[in-house]
Amino acid sequence: MKQFTVEEVERAIRKRQKEQVIAEQKRLIQTRLEIAGLERSDYLDILKELQPHLPEIEEEFMWLNFLQDLWESEWFEARLLALQLMYATPDLVDAHLWGMLDHWTSGVDNWVLADWLGHVRAIAIHKTPTLVMRMAPWIQSVDPWRRRSALVSLVYIDPSTNSRKLLLEAHEIFAFIEPIMSEHHGAVQKAMIWLLKIVKEESPNIFHSFLNRNKARLPEAVVHALDIGKTAVQGVGGIAP
């Protein structure tokens, strides 16, 4: 069966361009990549077109080559599709992909791809828990998108049910974020809020003890969001667009 090429994917992306959506997504995502302004329905249509042409799950080499070609595209949507395909085929995601995911993270300049990389990486960590130790240096990276992605990767989102599970105990989460307790980058702060809100849901007593001890160290925006418990955290933790 004929395999889809990246050029065909890019043509499918271009023919669905929406000028009004492009402007809004450029404002929200702020990436150097080209944006076609696809909506969720467009992604689903392209994925349906791709489905009959994708390699069998056993053909890992062909899969990874195709995903790498998508990632090398200058279209934001092509890179997002690569991550969506990885998320949808969790059998492919394991410790062997760590080097590729690390390489991809180095080229990220926006929160959407940083979060999706975190979700995919969480699948590998869920399978091989010792991989979480490789996240420790990331949290101190000078690259804010690497820091944000590291925080997102601590929550496993099941691809079949969308249920969430912390990959570390609450006290381990607190130790993990210790180096960035006074984080100044807004995008990383939002990921920290999202992560700590999940801790709050699962271990409220431990969470409140942590918050009371560290209010003076945490950024004001983080404390405020965690205190009131109502602030929406845009772009973190979902599996959209």
C-alpha cells in the first residue's frame, strides 16, 4: 500500500488554510513556523486521509522515518500531526525514542508543541519509570520550553481514556520543582500551576502544607491561581488543538 509522503501532508494542510484562524493562532502560539490555521475538524480530516497509508505498527523504521520527516517540515501543523500520531500509537513510544524526543525539544519555540512533547514523553516514562530522572536537568535548562515540557511530562494522560495520573509522588513533585520555585517565565508558571493543581486534587493536605511553607518563594501569579483554585490554565494538559 502506498505510503503518504510529507509533501502530500503539506499539500493537505495548505489547501485547508483559513486566513482568519491563521491570525488568531499566530497571536496565541507565536512561533517562527508557518501556520495554516487548521481547526480540529481539519486535523481529523487529514488523519483520516493518512490512516489507510500509514505503515503497520510492526514497521517501526518506516514509522519513525515518516514522523521525523513530518517534524522537519516548516509547517506548525505538520509537526503537531507528528506528535498526535505518536500519542495515538503509544506502542511505538518507549525509552528507545528518548533521543529523538530530546532532539525535537531543542527545536521547540511554542507552548503547544512543548506540551504535546511532554504528553508523548510521559507515555515513555509511564512504561519505564526510571526515565523520569532524565527530566531533572531539564527543569534547570535555560530554555523555558524545555522547562515547561519537563513539567507537563510528569503527568501521564492515557491515550485511550484521557485519564490523568501523576508519575511521581507529591513530595517528589515538590522536590522536582525546587530549582524553579521562583520561576519568572509566564508559560512555565502556567505549567507549574497545572501540575500543582493536580497534586492538590490528589493530595489536598500535602498540597496545602507545601503551599503554606512556600508562598513567599513561589511567584505571586502561581500562588494566586492555586489559592483561588479557579484560574483556567490555557494550553496546558489537554490534547488539542
